Amino acid sequence: MRKRLSVVLVFVLLFSLVLSACGREDRGDFQVGMITDIGGIDDASFNATSWAGVERAENELGIQGDFLESQAQTDYAPNITQFINQGYELIVTVGFLLADDTAEFARANPDVSFAIVDFSYDPPIDNVRGLVFATDEAAFLAGYAAAAATQTGIVATFGGINIPPVSIFMVGFESGVNYYNAQHGADVQVLGWNTAENTGVFVGNFESTDDGRRVADELLSEGADIIMPVAGPVGLGSAQAVQEFGNAWIIGVDTDWTVSAPEYANVILTSVLKNMDVAVFDTIEMASNPDFQSFGGETYVGMLDNDGVGISDVAAGAISAEVRTEIEALREAIINNEIDTGWAGYIAGLN
Amino acid sequence: MHTKPSDSADSEAPLDRSEPPAPQLQEGPRPISSPSPEKRPRSRFGLRSLLLPLLAIGTALVLGALLIVLTDVTVYEAFLENPLLGVGRGFAVIGRAYGAYFVGAFGDPVQLTEALLSGNVPRILRAIYPITETLRISTPYIFAGLAVALGFQGGLFNIGAEGQYFIAGLATVFLGYSLVGVPQLLHLPLALLAGMAGGALWAAIPGYLKAKTGAHEVITTIMLNYISFRFAEYMLDVGGPMARGDGRPVSPEILPSAYLPQFFPGRIELRVNFGFFLALAAAWAVWWLLYKTTLGFEIRTVGKNPRAGRYAGINVPRSIVITMALSGALAGLSAATDILGVLRFMPNAFFSGYGFDAIALALLGKSHPVGVVLASLLFGALRAGARNMQGIARVPLDITSIIQGLIIVFIAAPEIIRQIYRLRGRLEDDGLALARDWGEG
């Protein structure tokens, strides 16, 4: 019931935002349609973050943005059709589950531009821009910070479902911890993920805060004092468990949780930022330019270098000033390709 | 439909004819097998029996309209300026939203007529797109609704249609991509049969548990749902036995020889396929089974009163297992037609919701195949229209879920509708064919 109510309230809020933008009547004639995955527009995760990019483009570029929510896999195609029939110039699909439908409609409608979050095509499709993120780079830094901040010598992570956009966080996190161990002669352990064996703890969904709480309680009772939940809103349940447990930290994902979930600010060590809004905004800016012809099948890769990924400020007092300096240096080293953050090796190991 | 219309209205005679092996049925359990009280409402499967559902739908739409107005900021703004303006604005908002709803479900009548007159094929195809999408969504709904309705007729509450959908989906997609070099005439039926068999076997488990141990099927089907979700996850997860191997948790694509033929080949947005005819055929088959065969009579007798059935010489455990298996086979077909006709692969985190909506469909259709088909078409139209309403009028999809929920509330509690519209009528007249032996086993 409360969820329904909050859904309604969020929509009221969204509508007021959208309508206040329309009220100015300076909306351009460039129309952007975003299609969410099953989580819905208010998932506090990738759908919501991607939509934030559209909203920013509405405010700054004066384009017109709309979204359609998917309730089942069979909804993707009619949602795309809806926007095509309404004459939208750019269609942004969110999530790799939409990859097949997006490709099919992109090939059938070469005049419409498409962008897809968390997927890129090989071979590329001319009118589609893939938006992917080297999240391992940022998670590496968070893993390093966690290894420095832990009191018990055990840190943990868990995921929603074992899919690349999720496991990439966990691989980077483990690499960061291992790198800290090697640099400092420490022996910090990682619970909940093992890159070499491709095994880890997964709750099986991206919705249940109860699951997040339960798994966090288990990890805490096994001695972990820092947890990075990579499962969208599931992690908010973990944050609550951590807050009640005390003397422990949570690491946010996707967005800066001190902003999106300020009630847990006192236990948030840092957040691994996956700036999908930046990527979506960048894409809209590109496609709405009057001189724009085609994406030419290019892929946008969000990295530390272009602020497509990053970490938020590490909580004060959690790590020493030296470690902060080390993290800054690591950031530069990763940008310069001097450090391996583990993803390429993991993917190679899968095949 | 190959039957004379009079047959459906008058089911008593054929029933008795098809009942030779149980002569004691005539005297003993007459009030239980009860053709007479049962015949009355069905013989009125005309305007009268449609009145309550139509009023329920209408009332739900009115309440939905109220909700649309209440969640629209422009109405408040207009209202603050001038209350009358607010009222006017409210009606404008409703008109726009429901107009988009209608066009999304059935197409724009003006566009459709113009397109037909112009004779331009692409234009016609574009104009009929909404209807094709309504029929496409209705297809799995019909199968799933029939599955639950058949269970209700047999006194069984099959909440496991969603889980049966998953198992059937796995079986279908496996045959769909693994049988290489088989002609379509063989491949397609085999893939469909795999779906039916998967659903039937999965549903037969709670049937068997109920027949042998008395374990209530509501509990066991719900629990089996979770097992099937997790099993599907295991099979399709990255690195799982049925994963495609490109780093995504999806099955390989099925081969073209397993495709259900499309009505409009080459038009990817027009997805209605022969699965829709299969669904109508299934509805006819369920009707024929229930009202024209001995087995159907047994199923319904056990559904009304298993003790009377036992007394009448019916093998009740066998009937329970068969009912569940048939119900599961129907649920399986909803997955099979979705995969072979629309999706062409099976993703992890595959979520349909059909299995749960199906309970509502069976209630709305009063567990009668014709009712289920009508209810499925309605829900298909609601879902297809909702997309256009969100796209054009920016009304959230959740409004449609609420309208669907309200329809069910009014159907399940018809007294509300009777009170509102001052209708006369007795409760038993629209008694639902629900399980009557709750908690008895």
C-alpha cells in the first residue's frame, strides 16, 4: 500500500516537474522517449538515474522528454513502436534486456536514433549509441578505501542478479581490496564475491529491501564491517541493517547515496557513481544538435576519465589523509591505464 | 466454434447422455451434481448475466477517471484560479486520457476509416496496429485465464500458473533452439507440446500432493512458484546451462522452424500471430471438455462436492491430478505462444504477471470459457490502451492496475454494485465456482 502511495506521489512530483518545464513553452521540437526496464521509472536506480539525464536535457536544452514504463519483456517492442509512431527523434532504452528489441527496431527504422544503457552492439548498428560504463574503475577505488577503513579485516559485497552490469562492480571492488593488500601487506578478505570462481551472493531481484536487510545481517554476523550492495533499492535495506548494527559502513552504488538516501548518511563510506544521467544527457545533446547526422554506431564508455563513473567523497574520519592521497594517485594511474582493475581478465575467464 | 449455439445454453441433456457408466448418479447425489440450479445462470449467459460485469467495469472506469483528475497538477492549478475552470479542466483531462486509452486499444476510428478508404496498405497496417496489440496481449491472458478457470471448475485454486509458465517457457525454448534441422510442421507442434507437458507436469505435482496427502494446493502451488523462479534463474544465469553465452542471462534464440506464423510477416511491430487462434481453440476445447464429456462432468462434480463425487463412484484423486495437469498445460501454452510467437527467446528475470492476472480473469469470466475469453480481451485492451494513455496523456500505467483491481473487487463483491445501482438479485445467482472445500483437503 505504502509503495503504491509513494508511486503515486512520485508521479505527482514528476508531473509537476515535467509540466512546470512545459509551462515555459520553450520546449524545442526535438522529442526524446525513454523506455524503462521492468523496475519502473522510480526504481532509485538505473531507470531513475537515466531519466535524470533526460530531465536535465529538458531544462538545459529545451527538448521534450517522455518515458514509457515496461511491465513485462513483451512490453519493450510496443513501447518502442509507440514512440516511433509519435514521431520521436531519439529513443533511449534502459537495460541490456531491451537489446534485442532495440536492435530490431533500429534496423527497421534507420531515420530514428536510438541509445541503449548498459549495452553495446558488435558489430555496431549505425543509428544506435551504446552507453556502457567501466564501473570497475570506480569500484576499484571504493574497494581500496574499504580495505583501508575496515576494522575487522573483512569487507563484503553482494549483488541482485549475476549479470555483467552488476558483477563489474564486484570485480572492481575485489581488485581494489587485493591491490590494497598487496601495497600494505594487509590481509583484508572479501565476502560475497569471488572473481576467479565467478561465484558470489545474489539476492535474485532488484526490489526487496527485506532481502537486502537479511543478507546484510548475515554478512555482518560473519564479521564484515563494510558492505557494498549492488542491487538498486535492495541496498537500502542493507543500509538500515548496517545503521542498526553500528560500527559498520555501507557503500552506495549508482548515485551518491548521501544525497539520494540522506537518512543513512552517517553510515555511508562512499558511493560508486555510475553516471548514467551524464551519458544520457551527452547523447541527447549530441543528437539534438541541428548538425547531427548519425551516431555512426559509436559506443559511449563512461570512465573515470570522462566522469562517466567515479566515487563520492569518502566519509570524514574513515580513512587517513595518506590513504586519501593514495586514492587520488590511484585515480590518475587508472586513467593512465597503469593499473588493471580486473574486468578484462574476468570476462576473458568466462569464455 | 463448431457447435450449435443451442448446445451451450442447454447442457443438461448431453451431460446425462455422456454419463452411462454411473447409473447410481441419477438417484443418489442429485442435489450435488445439481444440473438444475447450475443450469439456470448459464442458460442466462445473455444480457442479464453481462449486466453486473459491465456495471463493474463502468464503475471502475469512473473511479479511475477520478484518480486521473486527482493526480493531475493542471487541474489543481485551474481550480485555484477558478473552481469552475477546475471542473472544466478535469473533464478535459479525463477526455484526453480516456480518448488515448480507447485509441491505444482499438485504434483511431477516423484514421482507420480514412486508411481503409485510401486503400494504402502501410497506412491500413498502421491504423490497425492498436487492435493487433490488444489481440496479442489477450492471447497469453486467454490461456492463463482458462488454466485458472478450469481449476476453479474442479474446485482447485491454481495459484501456480505463473510458476507453470516459467517451467513451460524453459521446456519450449529448449526445444525451440536445440532441435536443428526439423521441419516447421514437426518442430512447432513439438515445441508447443513441450510447453504443455512442462506446465502439466509442474502442476500435476501439487495435484498429486493434494490427492495423496491432502496438502492444500494454494500452499503447494505458491511454493512451487518460487522453486520454478529460482530454477529458471539457475538455468539462464550467466554461465548457466541454458544461457546464450554472450554475457547476458538470456536463452539462445529459437530457430525459425519453431516460430508461430505471424499474421503480418515482415512487420515487426504487428506481433499478433496464430497463437490467438490457438487460444480461441483452447477456449472451445475447455468448454467441450467441461460440458460435453464424462471427464468434464467428473471434474465439475468433484469441484462442487468431492464427497458426493466419491459416493457417485468418481475416482476423486485421479480427477484432482488430471484437473491440475490440464490447468498446467493451459498455463504452459500461454508461455509457449509468447515465446514461439513473440519473444523468440527466454530472458532471466522473465516476469509475466499473467499467472496472477489469470486469477482475476477467471473470476471476471465466472470460470466459463466464453467469459474468460471476453475478460481476456478486456484486459488486453486495457493494457494496450494504457501504453497510449501514458504516451499521449502522461497518465501512469499504475492507473490501469488500479482499474483492473477495482473491476475485480466489484466482481468479487457484487453486493457493492447492487447497492450502488439498486439492483435486485440473489447472492447465489452469481455464486463463483470457487473451491468449496477450503481447509478440508
